[in-house]
Amino acid sequence: MAMLLSLFPLGQPAIPSEETIESLFKDLTLGVAIHAALALLITYGLLLAIRSFANAISEKVPRRFRLQIKQSVPFWRGLLLTFALSYLLGLLLNLTGSNLFALTGTIAVALGFAFKDYVSAIMAGVVSLFEGPFRMGDRIQIGDHYGEVVDYGFRTLRLRTPDDNTVAIPHSVIWSDPISNANSGQLEAQVVTHFYFSHEADISQAVNILYQAAYSSRYTQLKLPVVVVVSEDPWATHLKLKSYPIDARDEFVYQTDLVLRIKQACARHRLPYPRGPILEEE
Amino acid sequence: MVGKPIRSFLEALPGRFSQGQTPDPTDDITELPPALRHQLSEKIKQLPIPQDYLAAVHEALKEALNAWQISPDTSNNSLVVLSSPVEAIAPILKASFQDDLPDYEVRQFLGGYQRPPDPLTILDHLRRELEPEQTADKKAEAEKDKRPTVMVIPSLEPCFLRCIQGWEGIEYLQALASQDVSRFWVFGCNHWAWAFLEKVCQVNAYLEQVICLPELTAEVLQTWLDPVLAEPLPDSPNLKFPEDQGNWESLANLAGETSTLAAQLWLQSLRLQSSDLNEDGAITAEATVELQFAKPAFPSLMSLEALDRYILHALLIHREMTRSHLALSLGEAERRIRSRVQVLQREGIIIQWGRRLTVHPAHYHRLCSELANNNFLIGKT
């Protein structure tokens, strides 16, 4: 407490004096203004170009390289923003030691009042870059939203949902919300397919069918394990088929393929499905 | 560690950005006319199996049989010979057993066997073939012949299809081979099918001894392919090579792993003088035409769609399959795959023998890179 008081003595305003602010800024001439505007324009153009180029290239190259290219986008954008910010600060401000101290105080006060949420989102974006709870191209769930991370912006990330909607989520959600990541930078993400059979069904045969369905599907990543988990519900035997598609993007079409194959085989073997509790009540 | 992905990436680029090598119109050498190429292609099909292949199978078989004879009760009573998916293994195994093994009774099965329209009947077919009814005559004959038996299944590919219950035939064979140690079993298969079967029914746990066909050297390839040009072709002038030919080494480096791939690349690398062709592209020379052997290169691959990759992966695992089997394996209606098969056929990536589709050997190498880079399980390359 004593230390804090020595750094920020009570009664002294955090806002620097008028002279300090005047000495902070360089003279704003037309040339400087044009330079600054050009720098902003070029930065904006390059940010867009990086995004478009990376998206276009990553969708053209083989799958193995897709995520690597996408994951490099935040780095290149961050690098570009750092350069642009340094250039603009050098262009507009007299960056001496005392000026920098004054500037940070000013910015802290201004942002603290006016752009609290905005700054929180930006800071969260930077933190999540280092913490890495997800990366570009990952399939994640935040709150009620599930989808592929298709853009990592300054303030928000964008998810493409399975219904092809794009959801913008501020980075600041990482302060409070849990993030579930399905593939963590890998091409494959586990798909769990649920099946229910009547208690009279030959479950060993059903398990065998589920294994074979996974191994026979063209989408299955054969390099990764396939597992079937059986559990008992009051009204049915519950089978969970856990397997990985070659590409996490195919998860829904993969699940469809599995269900079709399993249903065909079950029909062939006359494996009985359960009569659900609702039906029984009816 | 870092080099491998970069190399794969670079390998993937030419196929993506180059759309084939267009011959320089100012060149005075040109490709062979289609009719001549077809004639040569037919002659290549009639070539005998390369001696190195036969020698490798003989040697491995001899060793395995000796080991089995020393301790016949062990379960080491099988040998699997693996080839590339664009190389037919059945004729190689058949030719390997043409020289008699006098101390053994060799029984070859499933010669010319094709996958039946209903793949669920494969198991019954195999049972019928491998467990014939023991009549009294046959029993007496078997008792008279005390030699150990070698059972040869020249190709495992027709014995399975990638669908539910589609590999029960393989499970039956592996159980039969591991339980019946009184007989020695020889199987032929391709690397991709083997890699698939390892994953789905752990076939390598039952059939331990596995050998791969050897790579062919430049000398072997030259000796093997020379007879194609040695005899004159009907209605064509004599063809001959100049003495100095330095591209056999390149051919062996590129395609030595597979004789069919090497033969196709060699055929595509043959050139002749433009002056030997008339305006219709036919050979005009009356006497001998001197061919040139250009530096061999893999043909470029068209940009593939997702469904193309699944089709080609299925074809490489099964080596050859009908359209209906392909559709069944992919879980698609036949009409939905027909158009892509048509495109791949037009591009020369798929070829059709009767009703069966297979991958053109010349595209095998690029397809390996393409499918590996797209995260597919592939066999040895």
C-alpha cells in the first residue's frame, strides 16, 4: 500500500499538464498528415491482403498445409500492426523517456474511461495468442456457438458455424467463458456417433457393426484409433462410436455416412431398435 | 524433421501449378504417334516378369520354407509378398511357382478370381475353394502324397471390399493360415491393401513374414525392356536406339520400385525425329527409325477434387474394382461417382479393363504425394 502511494501520491492528478502534452506531439504539417494517412491506408490494405491471400492459398494447397498457413495469419498481422504503430508513433510524437511516461498515463486514463471493453478485447486477443486455447482453423465451442475459427481480428474472432453463418465473438470472452477445442491445431477431430439398441439386441454384433462402419467409411482417419463404448440406459443399450475423420471439416458428412452404413447393416441383421420411453407411455 | 514437410509441399506444387509439359513446337524431336505407342504398349504387356522379382520371391520362399520345416509346429507358416498397387502381384507369384518345388506339393488357388457382385459372398467362395469336400479318393491320394503342402493365394485384393463385413474373407484366411500349421501359405497383396488390412483386422499379427518386391536397377530395366524394340513391329519400320543411352539411371531412380511404372515412363520418354513423321503424324521412314530416350518425367496431375481423391484412394487399396463396387465402398450412389470417374478416365488417371477400373501406373508416384499430403493412409512408396 505504501509503495502504491509513493508511485501515485494522493491529490496528484494522473492527467499530465498542458505543456507536457504540447511537447509530446510533433508539429502536424500537411506532409506528416499525408504520410500518416498513407501509412494507415497501406496497413489496412496489407491486413486485408494477408487475410485474403492466406485464405485463398490455404484452400488450394493440400490439407496437410492448410492449417499451418491459416495459423500463421495472426502472427503476420500482428507483425504488420507493430511496424505500422511504431512508424505512426515516430511520425507524430516526440518519443523521449518522460514523454513516453506521460503518454502511457494519458492513454491509460483515456482508454480506461472511454474504451474499456474495446481494450479488454484487444488485450484478451493478445493473451490468447500466447496462451493458445485455439488457433485459426480450429473447431471450437464458445457458449452456444460452435464452428471453425476463420478469422482472428483485432477485437473479435469469427467462427463459421455448420450452418454457414459467421459469428463474431469478442476476444474478451476468454476472461470468463470456457472454450472447448475439438482439434487443437490438428486436421482431425473426434466425432462421437450415438446409437441406441433394444435390450434384446445382440450387442456384440452391434459393436462389431459399429467398428466395421468406422473402418469402412471413406472419411475415417485410419491412422487414429476407433473405439466403441457401451452403456446401459433404462430403456436401451447406448453405443457410442468414437472415431476421427481425415479432415475435421467433414465431421457432419462423416457422421451421416456412418449412420447410413450402420442402419443398412442393422437392417440386414434385424437388430432391434429400442421403443423409447415416450412411445411406451403413448 | 522440418525438411520432410517442406519437401512434400514442394513436391505438391508442380502438380498444382503446372498443367503439363507442352512440347516446344520448334523442337525437332517429337513424341511417338499414338498407333506406334499402342503397339509398343501391347508388346510391353507380353514381356516376361523381371528376373529380379522372381529371384527375390524364390529366395524368400526358400528361406521361409526351410525355417518352417525345421520347426513345423510354430505358427511361422506363411509368407506375404507385397507389391505396388499398380503392379499385378498374381502373375509374379504364378511365375515364381512355375519352377517346380519337388519336395513340396504346390496348390494354387483363386487364379483369375474376381470380386463377386455381392461382396458378402466372398467368404462362402473362399470356404468352398479352400475347404473342398474330402471324398474317399481324395483322402487316399492325400495320404499317399506325404509331401508338405504349399498353399498359394496369389492376390488378396479380390478377397475383400472396404464395406461392412467386406473383409470377413481376409479374417477367414488369416485364421485358416494361423490354425493350420501343417501347410505353408503364400499370399500376394499390394502395400496399400496391406496397410488398410493391418488397421482393420491386424493381419500382420497373423501373417508375420512379409517381403517387398525389390527395386529394379538401371541394368535390369534395360535388359527387361530392350526386347520391346528388338523385334520389328507389324506394318512399322524397324526401331532402334542409339548406342549411348544415359537415361536408364534416371528411369531407375524415378520408377525402379515398380516395373509397370518404369515401363510406362520409358514408353512416354521415347521420342523420334519430327522429320520421320508425315503431315498426318504417321511414320514416313521406310527403313530404320532411330528413337531417342528423353529424360523420363512423371506426367502432371490435374487438380483433384475431394471426391476424386476418395475414388483414387479406394482404387489403389483394391487395385482394381468395378464401378458398382467402387460406389458401394464409397457409400455413394453409382450415378454420383460416374461423372468424376469419367473425368479421371478422360485425364488418363484411371484406365478401364473390361468392367474393372484401375489407376494408370504413370500417375502412381504423384498420387502417392497427393494423397499423403491430404492426410490419407497410404502404403509404402
